[in-house]
Amino acid sequence: MRSFKTYIPGAIFAWTLAVMVSCTPGSCFEKTDALLTASFYRNDAGKLQPPDSLTLFGLKMDTNKIYNKTLNVQPALLPLNADTTSCSFVIRINGITDTMTFWYSSYPHLVSMECGYTFYHQLVDKPSVTDNIIDSVNIGNRNITTLDVENIRIYY
Amino acid sequence: MWKTYAYIISFLIVLVNTQIRAQEQPDDSVIIPLKIKAGIEVSGPVIYFTDKNILSTEGYISVDLNEKLAVYAGVGYSDFKYSQYNYSYLNKGIFIKAGVDFNMLKPEISMGKYWAGIGLRYGLSTFIAETPSFWYKNYWGTVLSSLGTSTRLGHFLEVSPGVRVELFRNFSIGWSVSLRRLIYSGTSKDLRPIYFPGYGSGAKPFSTGISYFMVFNIPFKKIKVEIKKEIPEETEETTETEDQISIQGK
């Protein structure tokens, strides 16, 4: 028993160090943005095909473009506004412009302790779209999360 | 590495002491004192001195049913605060645990003083959680929001191997490693609790931890336990060899 007492300070030191190391907060490595995933399909063939050129930005946000004449985008990822229940985008496919509007609800989601919170969305209605080049928009999955799932199909 | 160092020290204490005890007990039976044990977890308050954002205290009572088995009941309290660049979080709650402890040491080794075994427990937590503020920034700008106070109830399972050593008469110390599985966090999957009293990070389905205990023992009964003696295998081999020799001789 005498020998044990000599180990006590060492054991306490080891334990304190272990606690300090194990309690150090980690970094955020997870995906934190829930983006609407839109795939492009040719209307005539019904086949998955990216546009030759894509320009996309939020309505009245033309100075801040999400895609700017970007080639072969497939799929396009659209951020929704968590502060409102709808938002509109200007979409220019192969030089022809349309406007799309989405209606949705937003709710908070905890990503992790390290990353904090994000907002998930759920589409509540079919998107409205002008028909200059876009023929139709179909909803595949209403739930917009951080998972890579196709939410809408844009036929052009 | 350092945790391992602490474990090794504890194991050495048990091993050294039990070897001595085993050598001192040539009898066919041993007297084992059954005890009521009251333990307090000491690492939680110590951590609180270095980090005022987390206070976790825990205590338990276990009652020996025999030399191997004890029933366990524990209770704890936690107060957790956390903040980083994009949110702040508060959680306060209590938890209870119930289960059994199995001593895996032989009676002639444990002698009612040493315990090395495994605990199986069910835990139930109730807590109040709040996210006073969080920020989310994307293409459209920054959203500042909050989640109000809510009271939740959740539960989990725990497997807890560990060691206890009687340091002085009726006073023991020891540690346990805890491996926990969350059954239900008390919330929807979108708003899992960042902290779950008695469990740890409620955002994860499994959690681990280590606890250090001071235990006060109250002996209430003594039982006589027979020692199962191992039959040496060498005797059979010797007999066989002798038989073979005698057959060959005939």
C-alpha cells in the first residue's frame, strides 16, 4: 500500500492532462449549407444534359452571381433565403433568361456541436417559372437538406 | 496515452495486492464482507474549477447482493454552457441511473476490498435546454435566430467497466470507463441536444467517458464463500504416463 501512495500525484497529473486534451473543441468538417439541387434535362429527349452556359443569381442580386456563364453545370445548387418563405432567381440558360420563384418553409437543424445550426427547407408548392427557354420544372424531393439529393428537374 | 497510464497504475495496485492476498489464503473458503457503497464522482467538480462552463456531479449507492453481484443506483446533476462564433447554448438537468455491477475477480482475490468488473446501467435524463442565439449566413445574408427554453426527457444505456481499490478501511477509490448508447434524446432529429446530462454530446448515437470515484463502504453482513480449487492437469498426465509404463512392462 505504501507504494501506491507514491503513484497518486502521477495519476492525478496524467488524468488532468487527459481531460484537458479530450475536452479541446474540434473543428467543423461537415456540410452546413442546405442547397436546392436542380438537375437540367433536355425537353425533347428527356435526357439529363447540362446547359452549355448557365448564369444564375437571386432577383435584385445581379451583382452577386451564383453562376456566371459557367459551362456544363450539372446539377445547379441554389441557396434559399431562410428569412423569407419565397425567393426568386434569374436563370440564364444558353443566353436566354427566365425567372424562377420557390415557395418553402424553413426550420433550424443542428449540424453538430462544432458546426452549429443551419436551416433546412421544405418546398410547399410547385415553383413558378417563366417560359422563355424553360419548359417546365418538376419537384423530385421536397426536403432540402445537406444531403446530395435531386430536388427539382428543370426541362429546357 | 496518459489515460492508459492511469489505468495501468490502478491495475497494478489490484494485481499486486491480490497476489499477496491469494498467497496468504490457503483455506477452502473466505469470509467476504457485503457492503453498502456510497460513491461520488470527483472529476466533474475538478473540471469545473478549470472550466466554469460545465458542472457535472454524480453520486451512487450500490448494495452487494453476494460476492459477485451488486445493485446500483446513481443520480447526477449537470449545468452546461457553450458558445462559439455562430451560436450559444445552455443546458441544465438531472439524471438517474440504475443497474447492476458484476465483480469479475475471484472471491479469494477480491476479499471484499478489490473490485474489477463491469457495470450495466439504464440512464434517464431530464433537462432544460435553450439556444439563446444562433447565426446562419449564406448567399442572401445573415439570419439571426434563437430557440426558446424547452424541457425534455431522454434515456440511454451504459456499459461501464472499471476498477475499485480499498485504500483505507472502508474507503475506496477507482475509475470507470463509460460506453453509452443513446436510445432517445427527447427531441426531434433536427434539434438534438448539444449536451445530454449523464450522456455527453446528444448529437451522437454513442458516447464515451471516464469517471473517477471516491467510495465510502459500510459493511452490513459477512458471508462465507467457498473457493473453487483448480484440479491440476499435471496429475492426470503423470498417471497416464505411469499406466503406459506399466503396460509396456507387462
